[in-house]
Amino acid sequence: MLELRSVEVRYGAAVALRDVSLRIDPGELVCVVGPNGAGKSTLINVIAGIHRAASGTITLGSRDVTHLPACRFCAEGVAIVPEGRRLFTTMTVRENLELGSYRSGARGQRGASSLKRVASMFRPMSDWFDRPAGALSGGQQQMVAIARALMSRPRLLLLDEPSLGLAPVIVLEMFDIIKRVNAEGVSVLLVEQNVAMALDIAARAYVLEQGCIVATGTPEALLREPHIRRAYLGADAGADGTAGAK
């Protein structure tokens, strides 16, 4: 469904991503983990068409989209939930959601159908439709951000740090939502610093460090790697990702 081959991204002379290759199969949930500054958000933005790759190729299905204009990625079935949500805070929840279906072919009757669909997925949301998005809690805003992305009926959903700044109980709810979205057939690429929870729901994972993919595999395989456990789960984490005895 998605494949990156030897992608390099630069900010001027600085290399943000170097020789990055990854794939996501149809209906698969894949996570990317790594420390701050590793290039995770840059990776998400390249796949969304926001940043251009300096070299390498990006394909969606059988189509090369490496040089596709950023405004065309949504029409190709890609939706992004950016870090920090980036809602239009003075606009109502309904208006934010309607913007998610703005691309050609998703408005009108189909847009109304998408609104009904996301309201059923996020059951409390219909009660917020007429409230300014900025008046919601952080967890509620994150739900709106995910729902807005789903309004375009994407085949690939990109999530950039969806649990950032949320209370633990809300984080659990957020990951449950992500699993439900994936269960409906949407492929998901999840960038997340909550490594234990990301690995718990992902089919496969990539570890990104200093702009390079340094490890990839199933969560079970990665959790058997001492370096991964020490760096991301604590020195005392067991092979299953749980904390060991001190």
C-alpha cells in the first residue's frame, strides 16, 4: 500500500532522514518509535506530502507520488493527524470536521455520511458539534483531530504523537480508538513516544534514530533486542516489555 525506498530529506544542508526504507501493507498498523529529534515527524510529513524528499521514491499502491504536489495527497487517500492536533480553535467542532471532507468528492451527501460515521465512532462527539474546538479538553480535541482526518475516508492514516500531553486514562482510550479505526480496514502509520503501548497494538515496527532506520520487525522480535529494551522501555524491562524486578 505504501513503500518508501532510500528516502533522504534535507533542511538546507542538514540531513533529517537518510536512506529510509519502509512499507505498510493494506490494512496494516505499523508504528515508528525513536527518541526526540530522530526525524519521526519529518517522516510523517514526507509521507503526507508536506515535505519533499531530496532523493529516493515514495509509492502508494503502484503509483509513484514522490513528486506529487502536497495538495494532491488527500485525494490519493492519505490523511494526517499532526502533532499538537492543530484544530481551528475558534471554529466549532462541526466546522472543523467539515473541513476534513473538503476535498473534491467528499462533500455534499458523502460529507454528511462521513459526519454521521465519525459521530458513531466517537459517540460523545455529537454533543460537542456546536462548541468551539478550543473549549474542549486535550483528549476531546485529539478525538476531533482524528475524526477530522477520517472525514476524507482515507486508506492511509498518519498519526503523529497522538498521546502527547494526554492523561493516562485518555491515552488508553486514544489507543483503543486507533485500533478500532484500523479494524475497519484503514492502514495506519503511528509515530509515538509511548513505545510500550505503540508496540502493543502494532503488527510491525520501525526504530528511527538520528534520521536512520536502525531496526525493524514484529514487536515481539524487537522486544527481544537488549538495546531496544534499554533505550525505550527502561533497563529493567523484560522481554515482553513489562518492568522487571529491580
